[in-house]
Amino acid sequence: MFAAMGEILKKYGGWILQGVGYTLLVSLVSTVLGLLIGILIGIFRTTPKPKNKALAVLKKIADFLLSAYIEIFRGTPMMVQSMVIFWGFALLHGGRTMNVIFAGLLIVSVNTGAYMAEIVRGGILSVDKGQTEGAYAVGMSHFQTMRYVVLPQALRNILPSVANEFVINIKDTSVLNVIGFTELYFQAKTIVSINFNTFATYLLVAAIYFVLTFGVTRVLRLIEKKMDGKKNYVVLGSQNMDADSFARENAATGGQNNG
Amino acid sequence: MKSMKKPLAFISAVLLLFFSAGILASCGSKKDESKIYVGMECGYAPFNYTQTDEQNGAVKISNAAGYANGYDVMIAKKIAEALGKELVIVKYYDFDALIPAVQAGSLDFIIAGMSPTDKRKEQVDFSDPYYESQLVVVVKKGSTYENAASLSDFAGANLVAQSGTFHDEALLAEAAAYGYTRKTPMATFPEMVNALKTGAIDGYVAEEPGAKSDCASNPELTYVPLINNVTGFQASPADAQIAVGMTKGSKYRLAVNEVLASLSEEDRLNLMLEATAYATGSNVVDGE
């Protein structure tokens, strides 16, 4: 069995590498783009209601459309979405099909964006309300608050979820094979159509997917660690301590502290 | 964490740029009039299959890795030459997607071992037939059905055919009469070969050239040579033949029929033999 897998790797290595390349390209780019979409939606939805009546109505409509987008793209399978988008485009453009690579990026980004919007919203909600209030108190606009105070903290909180989405995307790009996108699973199907060796080929491809996802998980955990910085200082939980208690505690422990 | 350097406008600009660039790129890529776009599965030897190299006159597949070769590719080359256009082979792994593609205008021709059945004729036009073959059943060597002489010998067997094909319709139509079980159709021939090898099914339906090719590539398989309307499945000539599919009212129909008319019965047989020889050549990886 392992000999057969080695044979397949040797004979079709080029195709497999091409498939891996496309898989990683689409997963990475789509996760990043999806995150950007999610952030935009997150900022927009948490904007306080505008004073102007007309703008308030517009915001309500926009909020509704965004909710619809999120619900629809989270509520239908990505495989079905890819068929609808790809063939819908062809129908509307007299038969010209979308460039398949662009189609793949579009479909996965838009799908990821819907999930990211919810993740980012969760991240923003997880930042203590006091932060926002404090920022408003010193005169920051909503956008400044988001950009300098809330989002940096929210992003750190959602990093594990984003990493999770990236890993999920690596596997889910396999559904793009139905529109002819030459990612890893599509290459596997092509190989099987030549060598008729179904089990060995797909076992090999499964192993490759595992190596990819495991590797990415490890790398992202490293990045998380780097982001947290060195552990030779501890962040104070200043929300639950007033100035007097803090001073007392500081004196008692002689400068060393546990927040 | 350092503050985000990207302002809102920048993010929106990036996204807008990305999506509009993509849409423009897709819109800009018109179908080139100097080329003909031919769709095929590239997984149905010896009609159309994938090679790793360009030996034996294979044509590079435009939208996937590998080179396409086979009887259909040879016919496609002849048509392209007669029309004076460049041949572009487009791989459609999903056989069911070929007709919608022609209807949508993404393809000029389907040359994929497709039979001009009445249902399909409602959606696309077909040329004159360019091959006719018997429907046979591929079985495993040493199985109880190896020496079957006709369909009635398959009583109690689990048989399967490719989804979306006339083979499956024929299989379904006569299941009750002959007492075999028609299993849920499968998407591709390699899948059926695998099911047969592992014993999940007792046999699958194929056209004779395809059966010959599969058996040469998989020595543990053999096929039962049935004859349409005699010992085998009921099949009208239109169902047993294969023809070139094209858009309704296509301007190419006359020209294609001329090309096909220039090929005698013997020419076609020789081409098929050639295609089968190439298909079972050096592109097989040893299994377990």
C-alpha cells in the first residue's frame, strides 16, 4: 500500500504540488479577505444609531441586508453556493464563465466573510464596555474607538477562531472541484481516472491534507505566542481594583503583583 | 498589540479593487472566435482520457493538468482542421455539466462519447453519429457472471451504470424483466471499476470500446459481450451511437457532418483501435 502511494507521489508529484499550491492560495487569500469583510461588517453593525432620521433608516436597511447576507451564506452549503455563483454568472453573461481561479477566491472569501462577520462581532462584544465608554469619554469618534481601542483587543481575542477558519478553509476548498477549480481533490480525481487506484490515491491525498492542516495549526499557534509577548510582566486587571486597593497590594507584595 | 494601520477606506478599497478586477477579467475574456471549445470528461477511455504527456498526438487540456487523447480527441482534431480553427479542449469532470455549458455558450462542441438521445435533442443539436457500439457488462474474472451469454444470465446481480447516461436508463428499464438489481448510478467509470474490484457490485454497463480499454488497464476485469436488441439491452440506433453535441441551430453543423461523412466505417474502426492502444499504453500506475 505504501509502495503504491509512493509510486503515485513520484509519478504525479507535479500535479499534486499544483493542487496543493492552489488549495493553499485560495485558503490563505480567502481567509484574509473574509476577515477584512468581517471587520468592515463588524464596524458597521456596531456603529451607534445616527441622529439624522434619513441616515437612521439607511442604516436599518443596510443592517438588514448584511444580516441577510450572513444568514444566507452561513445557511447554504459552499458547494451549492459555488454552483449557483459560477453558473449564474455564466447565464448572465451569455455563456462566458468566470475565470475559475477568481471564482474560487470569490466564493470562499464571501462564504468566509459571513462566518467572520459573526466571529468579529463576538470579538467586539468580548471587549469590556468600559473601553468604549472610556474612549468616547476622551472624545474619540466611533471609528477612532474601533480602530485604536476596540479592534486591536478584539482581534487578539478572535485569533484562535480566525486560525480555525483558515484550517477549515484548507479542507473546504475541496468542494470547489465541482466548478473545475484545480485544487488538490480535483487533481486526485484526475489521477484516479488514469490509474484506477482509488484507495491508495485518496489515502495519499488525505495524508497531504493532514500535513497541511497540522502544519498550519502549529504555525498559527506560534504566531499567537509571539503576539502575546514575553511572560515577564503581567497585565493588571484594573477594572476590578480601585486606586487604594492597588496601592495597598503593591506595598504588601513589595512591587511583585498578580493582577 | 500594535494599533491597526489600515484605515477603513483602505480595507474597502482593497476589497473593491479585488472584486472589480476579477469581474473585469472574467468579462474581458471573450470566447475567441478563432478557436473552437470542445468539452469532454477526459476520464472515459478510449473515447477521451487524460495522459501525463503529449505522446501520440495528445492535446493539452486547457483548464486542468495533463493532455487529452482518445477517439473523441482525434475526431475533434479533424473537425478543428476542417473548420480552420484552433482546438481548445475543456475538461468537464461532471458529465452532466456538458449540456448546460453548451447551452450557456461556454462550449462550441461536446465530443465526449455522448449519445444523441431524444431528451438531449430537446436541449442541444447533434451531428450525424461518429461511432456506434454495443452496450456490454464488465465483470470480475472468476465471478459467477463471467460466462453469461445474455442479460437473462444476470438475474440476482447488482449492476450499475454511469449517472446521466443512456446506459443507466437502459439498465433501469429492464431490471424488472431480467431480475437484476440496478444500483444507484455512479459519477465516473473509475468509481465503477473500483466498486467492481472491491466487490461492491457484480458488474457495470459500458460501451464495448470502453469495456475493452478498462479491461486492458485492469487485468482482473473482463466483459460479457452482449449485442444490443439481441442478447443485450434494448437500444435504438440513436442510443447506441455517439454524436457531436452543439448549440441549437449551430452554424457548424453542416461542416461537422461533412467531416464525419468523409470517415468510412473502416477508418472509424482503425481510429478506435489506435485510441484503445494508446489508452492502455504506459499511463497506468500499478495498483496494490
